[in-house]
Amino acid sequence: MVELEHRPFRLEHPTEPGRIVRGSIDLPRPGGRKRPHAILLHGFKGFAAWGFFPEIARRIAERGFVVVRYDASGNGVGEDGESFTELEAFARNTLSREIEDLEAVRAWIRAGSVPEVDPARASLLGHSRGGGLALVHAAERGDCRCVVTWAAVATFDRFAEDAKALWRERGSLPIWNARTGQELRLDLAVLEDLERHRARFDVPAAGSRLRVPVLVAHGTADESVPFAESLTLAGALDPRLRRILEVPGAGHTFGIRHPMTESTESFEKVAEASLEMLLAHG
């Protein structure tokens, strides 16, 4: 049994007081050597403590990695790591801000804040929207060892035209959180950011620029991000470096609920393939 250490961290953006990235690090004990690290990215309305994230973090750390997971500064989740209490931050959470959060976490790592980490050996694992952001960031930076995506989006533009028209008219768009029963909102800045930076956030285009191994894992019965989006991503990736994992009958979270109390065959398949990718290339 590998003994693990768990460390929380908190980053405040230097130019924006009150904008906080809260996260945690899991790593094997004892220390004493530089280890590769994997950064986990949650999806829309997701958070670092949701469902399968603590479990996959534990498994990756047990295999010798430092695992970094965090809540985006605008994901809406507060100090307790689970409740949606920061609704104003959620309302103005753009894709650009999420990329800024990832860059801030990576800058913090490069500054030596986690002595056990080898900053040059970074891999990304993202779920849903986090998978799309992982591909965009990896293409922009060019310094990741590999990228693992679970149920990744092939497009961030997931809004119907009539919803966009109402959004522009009212200045915000209501969003329902089925897990908590809350009505949230997205400010117009979210749509404007997407449209202003459409080329930057073209996920297949980003994938086509990647020259590192990529795992695309997707359930065929995904109710949130259609399985066809994985085929779009696969078509954009370098066929020599991609691995496509089709998970028959699996939904968006591979059968895992929050909190995770038991595993599923689908999750085990995705977890095993992800560990193989990270160990081979991280």
C-alpha cells in the first residue's frame, strides 16, 4: 500500500483581489525526488471534489505522480469545496478566465511551490469542458507530456440561437443546476468571450496542432456530450499519437454519481486506460 500525502492550496490572482483558485495536491510518501505531475480539470458546473476526481487522483498518485486538482475561480463552488455559493463568480466565468486559472496553477508549480514536482513533466486530464480546455491549453503551450480527455467537448458553443438572442436581450442567461436545484446565471460576458475568441477556442483545431499522445475516452450513451463529438476530436488528432477509447453504453460520468460510493465497469475501463497513458508518457 502506497502512503499518500494530501495538501490543500489556495491561490489569489495578484491583479484581481477576491478571485481565488482553491485546490489540493496528492503525492506519494516519502518525498525526496522530483516526480511527474498530472493536473485534473473539471467540467462546467463541476468541481475538484466531485464524484470520480478524488478516486482517480488517488490512483494516479499511488503510481508515483503528484496530482493537482482545483476548482476554477469561477466555478461557483465555495470554501467547502462542494456548495454553489459564489454565484457572481460563476456568472462571469469565461473560457478565458478558466485558461488563466490553469496558467496560474502551472506558474505556481514552476515557481517551486511543490518541491516534489518536476515542472517539465506535466500531463493534463480533463472531463467534459475540462477536456476541451486541456486540449486548447496543451496546443498553446506545447509543453505537456500527454493529454487525457474524458467525455470531452468538441465545441464550447453549446447554446441554441434563440437562447443567445435572449441572452443578448436580457444581459444574462439562466442556467439550472440539477444536482443542487439552484437557478444560476451566465452574464453576457461569457458569450462575448466565446465569440471574440472563437478561433482560440476551436477545440478540433487545437487538437490538430498537438504533437503529444492524446487519449479520448467517451461513452456511447453520453447524454450531455454526444459520442459523435469524440469522433470529431479523433479526426483532428494525429492518428499516430491518438488513442480512442469507446465505452459502450456509458453516460457522461461513466456511471459514477456524487459522492462516489462504488465503482462501475465503465469507470474502471477509463481509469485503467488513463493510467496506462500517464505512465507511458508522463
